[in-house]
Amino acid sequence: FSDLSLETPLHDESDDTMMDTMRSDVDVEEIVSEKEESDIMAKRAMEFKGTLNDKEVFVFDNRVMAEDRITLQEIGERFQISRERVRQIECRVISKFKDQYRSELSAMSA
């Protein structure tokens, strides 16, 4: 057997290639767009974290942005504050983030 390129024309007098006949359910433009949005959000999150104090950064990283969020109790124990105080900090951080990037967030959801 010899190797065959997917870019090899199907026929001598045709520009169609094997690659042209292959179906793909993957929307490359959508993948690229999602990656760009993700990169923008990561950059904005880093910029935003620069405006926060240590407690707020910890709450932002471990409650707002984390996939596996830690509990209010765990954060409270770390900083020797109540769960309620941690919840208040979390709400304030989310509000600050929304205020800072409101126009970008609404454009992304549109």
C-alpha cells in the first residue's frame, strides 16, 4: 500500500480532493469564536483581580470562577470570618465584576 494525501485530486481533470468529500459536523468558526471569548474572559478576569484585595481574590478564584467551589464555611475558617461575611464578599465581587464589564457581558450574550 502507498500513502495517499487527502489533498490529492480525485480525478486527473478535477480539483476536488478527498478532503472535499469528507463531512464534518465540527463548526471550526464556532470553536475559534468560543476560544477567543474564553481568552478575552480570562484576560478580563486577571485584570479584574488586580482591583481586589486578598480576601476578594480568594473568593473570586474559589467561589465565582472555580468549577469545584469550596464552601463559605471553608473560606470563613481560612480568614476567620463568618459564612455570612464570605457570602457578602462574594456578592460584592460579582457585582463589581458585572459593573466593570457590563457592556462586554451583554455583547457576548447577544
